[in-house]
Amino acid sequence: MCFGGWENKRYAQLNGNAEYRARIDSGDELPFPNGEIRAQFAARCSTAFESIRRQTEACALIAHGGTIMAIMERYAMPRGTYFSFQAENGCGFILNGDGSYEAIEKT
């Protein structure tokens, strides 16, 4: 996701910023200053995912959590929200062609 003016900023640098608080309170719906909104990010993720799907029947994607959440929100069945697909570091999902999925947990 393009964080715009907040790229490479830490929480300590943004804490107390009214724009930052408003974005958090919006449920991640407001755009980043000079950045993108989540819908734009999700569209980029879906375009890339569709390109991969056209090239192969099976593959493994190693991706950042936001990318995982965007793909799962769009393709997983049963449907879930963006934040319902948060995975811990080193974890993720197996997503099947029919949208069914299973979580990959640390052992």
C-alpha cells in the first residue's frame, strides 16, 4: 500500500496527529496523505493475483499481510472482511480455486 506522506513513519511519529487518528477511526477507509485508499491497493493486488492465476494452476505466494488480506477479502469463501484475514508473521492461508481456504498456523 502506498502510505504517501506517512511512508517510513513510525507510530511514535504519527501518534497525536489528527489526520492519523481520523484514518485509524475510519477503519482504514480514509486515504493516506498523498497516498492511496485501501480500494486502490486491493485493486492492484487483485490484478496481480489474476495475472498469476492465468499463468499457473498452483503456486505459492509469499506476501506482506496487507496483500494477503486484500486477496482473501476478494476471493475467499465464505466471505470475510479485510481485517478478518490478518495472519501472524510466518502464517497465512491456502486458498483453493473454488474460494475455500484453510489457515496455515505456526507449529
